[in-house]
Amino acid sequence: MLKMGLFLFCVLVTAALRAETISGTILDPSGAVIAAAQIEITGGDLANPIVLSSDGLGKFTCAELKPGTYSLRVTRDGFEPLVKSVELKGAVQLQLTLAIARQQVTVSVPGKNLAFANSDPLYRRLRDIGVGETFSFDNFTVNSDTGTFTFKKGSLTLLGPLDRVITGAIFVGEGHFNLKTVTALDAHELSRRTGSEEVNEDFTEAIFRFTRGEWPKFLPGLGAHAGSTPPEALAAFNHWKEKLRHRSERPLGFTEFLLGGETMDNVDADLLAAFYNPKHPDFLNAYIRGTKHKDLRFFVRARVGALPQMDSPEEVGLVNYDPEGMDDGVWYLAHFKSEYLNHTASSGEDRRIFATHRYKIETVISKNAHLFSIATITFEPLIAGERVMKFGLLPNLRVTRVSDEQGHDLSWIQESRKEDGSFYAVLPEAPEAGKEHSITIEYSGDKVLEEAGQGSFYVGARTSWYPNLNGFGERAIYDLTFKVPHRYKVISVGKLQAESTEQDFAVTHWVTPVPVAVAGFNYGDYKRLDLPDDKTGYRISGYYLTELPDNLRHYGALQTMAPSAMTKYALEQTRAQLQVCTFYFGKSPYEEISVTEQPDFAFGQSWPTLVYLPISAYMDSTQRWMLFGHIDNKFTGFVQEVTPHEVSHQWWGHAVGWASYHDQWLSEGFAEFSAGLFLQQAMGKDWRKDYVEFWDRLRSRILEKNNFGVAPNDAGPLWMGLRLVSPRSENAYQNVTYPKGAYVLQMLRSIMYSADDGDNAFIAMMHDFVESHRDRPATTESFKAIVEKHMTKSMDLTGNGRLDWFFNEWVYGTQVPRYHFEYQLTPADGGKVKLHMTITQSDVDEHFGMLVPVFADFGNGHGMIRLGQIGVAGNNSHSVDMLLPSQPKKVELNAFKDILAR
């Protein structure tokens, strides 16, 4: 986005024009309109240029200009620039025709191609569908998996049939909705949110949209034909359309973020997919206006999942959509009831309809940071008969053309960015399943890059800057070419294949050597620094900015920043963490890594081979103290951890992916654990203080209560992932998934430790876990199977060779024990010392068992030495005697905070 101090912006309008207005239409030589042409206006009394773009109809308008002589310069990729002089004495309307660029043989003409947008005839009928017949609908029940709709008295207005198929209905009257959970976990979650283990809600209106297989459930309940459509039904339907088609760029709550974000559903496009393929997985969407909750949304969707935005294959969901209310949230999300009864429910279910094999993306970044891209996507249909492909694409990026392998234009769907503007491609016929096909998408727009000043940029839309077919749900090869103003550098995922220049642009070509889950890049006026790693062979590069972004330039404390020196420090941390992770987890699939500075102050991220570090990681402790005016221990901890955390994501999230939101702790929690491992293994002999403080911080994050008296751990078990988020526990996801996920792995490490072999059993387990999941996403259950494969004899507390006890306590449960420790030392024969210890466990149920480590400091300079571990079950005490070689200075339970405890 252009900096406001340098340029003025005019709002594009197509309304009636006012005096002193320059407006017009941009055309190509054939007379077709050209969208996204840039118009730069100078002259008159303008102190700065005015820059605007033509809209989807090729139109532009700039109002409230003073009379005078102005110059218009019009540019668009593929066309020759056009300069037009205008004498403004009143309203001027122009028709400007651009000539095709002389150096090009072929050119895509956006104006003609835009005729294919939202043009599919059947889609238009679905989009504009009206109401049909109305019937009485009394004393009838419709069952949909765990949901039951009881229609006591009222009317059912059908939507108009399309090719004799009914796609929806509107109920107005008296009804009742009931949902009964199947699993104890879901019952507990529902009780936490509503106070009851089942949902009971009276309703006065309900809108249903469904595929052809769902309509027969309603048909037997139709009563007498009504003469006319009730006005309440028509009003309810219009209100539903207005609400479901609205997208907010700044969500007010979690459900608005989830259901109204970049991949929000266009229900009409989803129905189109089912129309074109009668074997498309069935779905039913119900939008319920209850007496207590005004917007309950019940989804039953086979294959793709009830809430695909959550990376979940679970087919049944209930959302209370109340972004400004205290009950907002995902109340229920589960597999079909039959899957639980048949023991086939799994987070690893494949929810894809198409599989992506390769992306070839060519991107031009203009001087005003707009993107112009062409993406060719090679895919394989997994279900026969499918013609509609849904992509994740930032709605601000507007598609201008879609074509097939032969270059033929295809229809596509992309409503306004302020509406349900998700992008769908419509294929003319179903491609053959099991074979490769390709599709090419041309698009352009803003909101991916935002100028931060002084050569730095915020890079947004990191998973949706290109048409992403399945998100993190699969891996593909990426072939990426970037053409950018020569001042700037692009640092991309993959391996740099070639560099060149074209006029004033720098061109780079990158290819991922192995399939990866996501592609991304950083962009700015970067300098490069390399650091060798002879031990592991990784190629390590750092990219830093020499100037502060605009929002930090006025802080005197930061004028002494030394970005080159701090980059070297960040690279040294990176090298050390690569070595630690390689030793503990095995080799990552990548041979190189680029560590890049970004202007974000407190946010880091890691893509395959590419790490984004916050600018705060490039500040030393003195500069942070001067900036804040005090020592902020929490932020110091963040800066200390962010580099090793993000570097370890080369393993957690990329070498090993996750299957669903239930399993994301295997990425974020393991990366957090790896940051702690770094503090212990890479910081020399003085590691203990920082290491213990690290685990103390994590413990506080899990157990500290907020203003509502709710601790993150109280919000629900680790396994619930994003569903932990609610208005009373807004930060529960971050403060459970990251720290408690880390603690689970740390506790496994602790109970696997032996005096003879140290961490060897744990290391073997982690190597096995990485190797066995290089080509498939990990689930909580698949990780549990690996742990059980490597479990030691002492871990078998229940004597069945399984670790249900551990996972039920720490992954699927919320109990956290409290420990009290006492000990006595008495002399023994031969100068030895008898140690008598008693450990008391409380605040848990009778089944809760744990192994807790005991340490002693013998005063010989080695600090705390592990003596062993004590097992205890329930709210009980357990005493143990041990013979020590000499008198210790101190004996301590859980000295390094290896076990999560109150």
C-alpha cells in the first residue's frame, strides 16, 4: 500500500459525476475494458501525484480537482504507456485506448476475460434464487446426525427449484433444536460453554441449504399448500443472504474471523459443485434464529468437513455466531456419530477433493507494492466427477483470467472482496480422476505488501498471496519467479536457481527441491550475511535492513542498533539450534535456511527454508531497556526464545506436518520445547537460570487466571486446539497449545531418562517420529503410537504396554497436580548417607499417576544431579529410601521444572 504522505488517493466510484472531475474508461485496441490499469495524475495545483487504478469495468474517477492543466499517465502490464493532457474547466470524461506492447507476441486482455467472472449460468441461478411454494409444516422431526430439528407448528417455504432440484427451505414458526454429544470430551466442552452437556434451543426461524440427498428428509413433513409466501419467510431469507454474504476485514470475534475470513464459504458456489457432480459429498447447512441465541449455525458436511477453515475433517459442527457476545464460539465439532460407534473416527481422514502436485507462480511487484501474478497449478482429482475447485486467495487479489491447459478461458467465481469473495474455478467438464491436469490463474491486487518505510515492508497474506488449494493439508513442489524493482530483494522459500535484471527490475527464480506445505517470501532493501556450518552442512544466510521502519525511527534508544552485528548473532543462534535439533530429532529435509528481519515488532514465523524474525530480535538488552524504560522479563523471554523456536519449525510443521487443529500442538508445542532445549544445550555452562525461568514462564502462561477468573488450562484440554478460544478465554489457544504442548514433550523426556543412557531413548523416539512422518501428517494418535513403541519399563504404570494414562492426563485432560516434598538425611555405614523422601500429590483424581524426578546438589560444582524419579498415584503420599554416596547440600523435587505442577 502506498504511503499516505507521498500520494493522495481517490475513491473509485461509478455514481453520477461532479464538476471538476476527471473520469474515464480504459480500453484495449479491441474495445474491451482493462481492469487494474494504473492512472497517475499530475499538474494543476497538485503538490503530489494522484495514483489510482481502473475498476473491474475499466472505469476510474477522481473528483474535486481545481481547474487547470493536468497530465494523465496510464500504464498496464502488456500495454504501451499512454500520456494524455487534459485542460480541466469542468467535468471531463475520457475514453483512453492502450496499445499492445510492441515487445510482446501475445497478451491476455483482462477486459474480455472478466466476462468469465461469476458467469456460469447455473451459478447465476443459484446466486439469484428466489422463493417457491409454501406448505404448512407441523409436528415433524428431521434428524441430522447428532442434531434433531423438531418443527412444532409453522410453515416451510421452499426455494425455487433448479432443474427440479430443491436446494433450500425457510421455516417460520415454532421449532426446537437439540444436539446430543457422543464423546465425553465434547460433552465437557459443551458444558463449559453452555452449562449443559447437550444443546436445547427453541427457534422461530431456520434457513436450510442442502444438496439433493438431504431434501427427502423434509419431504414427508409437507402439509397443506399455502396460498402465498409469508412475508416473515421472505424477510428471513433476505436477512440471511445479507448476513452470509458480508465479509468484514476486521473481525470482531473468533467466529467472524473463522467464517468471514479469507476462505469464507460462498454457499452458492458450494451448491454448484454438488449440482455438477451428483456424487459430490452431501452437506446440510442450517442457520437457526433461536430465542436465546440469535444465530446458531449447524453444519453436516461429508468429506470436506463441517468447518474446513479449521483444517478439520470432522463432519458435524455447531457454531454460535455472536462476535460481540460472551457466548461466541465453536460449540461442537465432531465426526459422524457412526464413526465413533464403529471406532473409525480419525484426525487423519483425507478431506481433499483435489490433490496439488506443483505450483508455478510468476509474480511482478510494482513500485507501489501491488502484485501481478500468474499461477499454473498442476493437480489430480481425488473424487470422480468434480468440476468446482475452491482456492484460498486473499479477496483483495482479484482474478482477471482463468484458463485450462490449452489456453481456453474458464469461468470462475469471485464476488466482491467485501462479500463472500472466496475464489472458485469452474471446469467445463470433470477431469479424469487419478491423472494430472493443470489450470492457470491470473490475478492482481494489494494488501499483500504494506510499506513500513525506509526499504522495509510488512508481508501479509502469507498463505493466501497465491491460489492455495488445500492450505497446510498437503505438500507440493513450488517453482517461483519474482520480478521486483531493482532496489529490493526477494527472499523466497526454496533454492535460488537464477538471478537477472530486466530494465529497472530484478528477477529471481526459486524452486523447492522437495514438496513443501506452503510458499512465502520476504521483501525489502536487504543486505546479506552468510555463516558456514561445517558440523551439519546447512547453508545459513541472514538478511537485514540497514534503516529502521518509520514507526521506530523517532526512538532515540534505537539509533545505536547494529543490524549487521545482531544478524551475525541471530545466525549463530540459528546454527546452534540447527545442530541441537539435528542431534535430537534427525536431519531436516532442507539443506539451507534464510533468516530474515521483518518490521513486525513481536511476531516471528517460519516457512520451509525461510524464517521471519521480528525486528525486536535485532535489539540488544540495553536498547530494549531504554525503549521500555524498564526490564520487561516476559519480552526478554520472547526475544530469547523466538529465534530457536522459529528455526525448529523446520522440523515441527514442515519436516513433520499436522493433520488437523487437534494436532497443531505437535508443531507449536514441539517448537516451544525446542526453544527450551536450545537454552539447555547451546548456552554453555551457565544454562540453568535461563532454562528454569523458561519453564517457569510456560507454567505461568498455562495456569495464570485472567480477569474472568479463567486460566488457559481451565478452557479445555490441549487436544481441543483452536476451539479453546472463547470471549472468556481469548488467549487460551496460545497459552495451552504452545506451553502445555512443550510440557508434554518435556515430561516424556523426563520419564524416559535413565542414569545409564541419559536421553538416548527419547532421542531414538524423536528420530523415529520424524522419519515416519516425512510423507504423511502427524496426528496425536500417531505420535502416541511412536511413544509407546519406545516407552521404557518404568513408564508402564498400568501394566498394559500403553500410555493411555499419560495422554488422558496431559493431552485429553486438564488436571494439574500439586506436590509437597519432604526429606530426611541420616548417616549410614561407610560414610554414606541415607535419604528418606516423601512425595505428596494433590488436586487430582484417584486415577492420576505421575513419575516425578528428584535431584540433589552435592556441592561439588556440578549443580543439581538427577537421583531418579518417584511414582505417585491419586491424592496420596509415597515414601522412598535411597542410599547416597555423600551428604548433599540440598535435595529437591522437580528442580528443573520438568513436570508441570501447581
